[in-house]
Amino acid sequence: MKNKVLTTTIATGLMAAGVLTTQNPANAKADTVPTGGNTSTNEVATQESDAKTIAQNNVNTAQTNLDKTKADTQSADDSLQQAKANEAAAQKAVDEQANKVSDAQSNVDKAQNNVNTAQNELTTAQENAKNATETNIQAAKDNVATQEQNVVTAQDQSKQANNAVTEQTSKVSDAQQAVDQAKNNTFVAQINVNEAQKAVDGAKAAMDPANVQATVDAANKAEAQVNKDKQDVAKAQTDLDNAIAADATRQTNIDNAQKTVDTAKSNVDFSTKQAQEMEDQLNKYQGIKDAAQKEVDDLNDKLANVNTITINDVKAYKKAFNDWYTGSKRGVNWTEEDKNFLNDFMSSNTYKGNAADKDIVVDINHLTADQIKELSLFSADLLNQVRNQLGLPKVIVTEGSLKLAKDVTDNYVSDNWDKYDHDVEGISRAAKENGLLTGGNFYEDAIFSSAFSEKSTMDDLKNILFTGIVSMIGGYGDEMLHAAGLLGVNFGDDINTGKEQYFSAGTSMFPIKEDQMWVTKMGHFFNVSKDYINDSAKFSTTEVPGTSTEDLVTQLNTAKAKLSSAIDAFNKAKDANTQAQQILAKNKAELTTAQDNLTKAQNVPVQTETAQKSLTDAQNKLAADTKINEDAQAKQKAALGDETAKQKVLDQANANLATA
């Protein structure tokens, strides 16, 4: 605290007196001022009076020294002016000597011209001497001698002129060296004067109270700036520490966010796989359910569209059949009543198609074994319905009868059959191959159907076969022959004699011709009586079981059970798929949120680098300002230092200036 009071007192004294003192009594007194603040007013006034007196004495002394310094400076300036005058004189001497050299050179040139002229005249005289006659030889010789003497004289003059040039050139060189040395001396002297003057000016400035105060202010400002810089460095260090901590937190947040994203991605990948599996499972059970539903629908459709042939009055039908067929002459007992009954029979029995059969496209000329079997069992069921109503034995579909149907229809195709009649030769070939009686058509009843479509479905073929049976059973005239064949009645016998037979059915189609507008399709029915089998080894009587209406009902019940199970499995798969899709959507949303959080964490600015630069800048500024402060404090110390020392500095500066 005392030092601070001392500094303030000195500054006040300086500003009041205008100069510094070597020993300030006010300093000593201020240094012993009691801290209690009991110094009297008279003591303070005495301190100020002493300070003013000493300061005035110092001003007087300084003024004397300053006057002497100015005189010394003027002397140095006079010396400098004299050096410059010497330099000018030396330069003038050089110029004059250069003019003399120029004149001497001119003389040399003239002498050389004289030498050249004399030499030319000598050459001419010598030529004349060669060409002279006896009378003028002596004159020519005399002229040559004269010209030779002129040349020698001219050469001597030239030599003297050259020597004069050499001498004057040497003098010019010496004079120029003197000028150069004078210039160098002047330059060095000027530098010395400048440095000496600068020292004097510095010494004077040190004696100037205003400069002292400016130095003190600069020192205070520099010290304040250093203190501020230290605070800035401390703050920058704190900011750096905070930035490092913030960046560490930022990195932790990024790492945690990345882990969350990775976990969310893993969850999405897993749930995507699960959702796909559930969707695949749902599609699988959808297919099973759809297949089961189709099976139920097809069976319902079949049951709803089971084809039946009904005879409303069995007695009337038998009468009509016997009236036309029985006896040696067919149709002799035929009545209009019989005809009307049969017409009613045919109109009351119509075909019912089903959706399943309409979807099955077939090659009518190349039916598969299963298709021939299905058509045969369909037709046998219709025929047995009629036989049952009439009390006649049933027809049986066997492996042998199915083979016969295929062989006969294949022969129709290979024979390119296109006649509205039986291919008896083809039938006989097939009968022989199958171990049956040959020699005629003992087996086939056929129906011809014209259609505009070359393609056929199972529904088309069943419609043809149904129509064929109804028209053959209920036809009249020669159609009764077909009825007898289907019912197993021998020629001319009563209908009640019908017997059991082996049965099958098939189809074929006429070859397509360019000029025909329709396509002719045939339905074939084959009945084989047991007594027509010649070789049982070639004709198998093993029965091929068919499907009855009761069987369809049983199949429908089984299909319904399967459908119920499929629906239950489908519903469970649907629930599982819904749950899996919900989980997937949830995980995707969580992944989106996690990715957003990661982006936000990554977007937080990194602070350490900026804070480190701020700290470095603050430290660099502190270092620079510290040096400035050190210089300022040194200058202040010098400015507030011993006045005797300052005077000595000024005296020495003036002496140096005088020397310069």
C-alpha cells in the first residue's frame, strides 16, 4: 500500500513542477506518512514548496546544458558544411583537370594527324625518287630526307602530347580519389551527426516532464493490458476446459446415439425378417385356405349340379320301348301316346354344368387315361340311374372297358374319321386287340355334336355325353336301337331282359377342313356283354370304382373340415403377420428417431479446436503485451530515475554530437 501512495505522490509532483528531481524530499515524507491519515496541512504545504524550489533549480541547470548542447550542435553543423565545401573544391579540381586532359588529347590527335601527313608525303617522295631522272634524282633524294625529318619531328610531337595526356590522366585519377574520399567522409560524418542528434533528442526527451508523464501513462496502460490479457488467458483456459468437457459429452452422446442406431437397425433387420416370414406364412395359409375353399365350392357346385336322368312314369317308358322295339317288325305297335311321353322325357332332363369342369381344357382327340375314366364313370352313373328306375342290372366300368374306349377312339383319330357313321373297321381292330368278338359293331353307340369351338373342356364333353344318353334312351324310331344297346336288351326282346354289361365312354373329333363352318365332335359309349369276351386274358373285368352322390357329400364334409382348419390357421397367420408388421413399423420408427438423434448429436459443433485457438491467441497476445509492458516499465523506471544520471547522458550525447 505504501508503494502505491509513493507512486501517486511522484506523479503529482512531476505534473506540478514539470521536471524530475534526483532526490525528492516529498518521497521520503510520503513514505513515512502514518496509515491513520493524521498528517497536518502545514507539513503537506512545506513538502510542495520544497519540491517546487528543487524542480526550478533543476530546470535552470537543464536549460544551461541545453544551450551548451545547441552550441555543440551548431559547431558540428559548421564542420559538416566545411566538409561539403571541401568536397565541392575537390570536385572542381577534378573537373579542371579533366578539361586539361581533353586539351592534351586534342594535341595528341593533332600530332597524330601531322605524323600521318608526313608519312604520306614521305611515301610520295619515295615513289618520286624511284621514278626520277638523272637530272632531278638529287632533288628527289633531298625531298625524301626532308620528309623523313618531318615524320621524326611529328612523331616526337605526338609522343610528347601522349605523355602530357598520361600525366593529366593520372592527376585526374588522384583528384577523383580525393573527391570520393571526401564524399565518404561527408556520408560518415552525416551518420554520426544524425546518431548524435538522436541521442541528444532522446536525452532532452528524458528531461521533458510531459514525456515522463506519457511514459508513466504508457507503463500503466501496458500493465493494465497485461493484467487484462492474463484474465483473458484465464478465461480462455476455462473456456478450453469447458470445450473439452463439452466435446467429450458430445462424443459420448454420438457414441450412445450410434449404439442406439445400431440396435435399432438390428431390430429392424430382425423384425423385417420376421415380418417377411409371417407374410410368407400368411400367403401359404391363404393358398391353403383358397384351395380348401375352392374344393368346398367345387363340391357344392357338383352337388348343386349333379346330373340326373329321371323317368317320371316307368310303366309308360317300358310300354313305349316295347311298342317300338319288340317283335319281328319294329314300330308296328308304336302310338302317338308313346311318342309324346318320350318327348316329355327328353325335355324334362337337361344337363347341369359345374365351374370346376369348365376350367379344365382337354384335347378331345387325345384324352388322358384319367379323363377317359372320369367321363366313363360320369356316363355309367347316368345310365345306371335309368337302369335302376327300370329294374335292370347295372353297367360296370372295368379296366378292360376303359382300354377298349381308348383304343377305339384312337382308331377314329388315326383313321381320320369324318363320316356320320361308325368306324366299324376301327372298332373291330380294337375288339380283336382286347380279346373280344369281332366281325361287326357289337359294342358302340355314338352321338354326333356340331360346335364352332375347336377347343373343349370337360364340361363340354360331359354335356355331349349327357345329351347322347338322354336322346338315345328317350328317342324313338331307330334311336330305340341305341336304347336297347345301352340297356343291354337283345334284338327284339322285351325291355325287362336287359342284362349286366361292362361299360366305358370316350370322345373324338372330325378332322378340321377349310370349307366347313363347324366342328363335329363325337361321343362314344361302349357296352360289352360277358358272352362277347373271347380272351379274358386281354380284357380285364376288374371294376373301377366311381364317385357317387353320397361320396361327394362325404368329400364335401371332409373338405369343409379342412377349410375350417385352414381358415383357423389363416386367421392365426393373419394375426401373427399383423403383429409382425406392427413391430416392424415400430422398429422402423425407432430407427428413424435414433438416426435423427445421431444426426443432431453429430451436428453439435466441436468446440475444442476453436477454444484452443482462442487460448493460443490470448497467450500470444499476453506474451507480446508482456514484452511491451516490460519495455514500458523500463522506460518508466528510466523516466522516474536519477536526474544526475539523466544529465550525464545528455552531456555525453552533446559531446558525441560535437565530435560528429
